[in-house]
Amino acid sequence: MVSGARPHWLEHHLHDLAIGLSKLSLGWMKLGIVHERIQAGRPQQNGRHERMHRTLKEDTTKPPAASLRAQQSRFDNLRYVFNNERPHEGLNNQVPASLLHPQHDTTAA
């Protein structure tokens, strides 16, 4: 598939799929990202995501920060490490930031 091209089924049936989907989900679908759901009450089917939540909780809320600003700083630091320093097995042990390509702003003068 050409980068940015929509799957054939999506292009023809997007209006039918829109019922019950969020704008975020629709945006992902337009980019070719498939949203997969697990069975309700079965977090073990989504172990990686659950592990990320455990790390988030351990690294940012135990103990909680003294202020909202300090708490947000903890979240921001974890996000930076997660995206820029921590290798991800699903990305062949690369960090997510290494795979990002800045988009050129065509509206800038």
C-alpha cells in the first residue's frame, strides 16, 4: 500500500463505519491503523498494554507528587524516556522516536 493511501474497503465504506466510532478511531482508520479489541474482562489478552500501565503507575504515582505541576512533570519525563530512550521489542529494539519523520509544514511562508 502506498503511504497515505486508504484501503479500498475503507474508502468506499467509511460512512458506514463511522457509526459508533470516535473521531480518533476514524482518523486512525484513514491512516490505515487497525483498532483491535480484546474480550471484555480479559486484560491478559493485552499484556504489553497492561505492562505499560503498570510501569506508568510505578514510575509516576508511587508516591504521588506534591503538586499537579510536579505530577505532570513525572508523566512528561516517563513519556520522553518511553519514546526516546527505551527500546521496544515490537520495533526491533529501536526507540519510537528513531522511526518518526517530521512532516513538512506546507502552510508556512
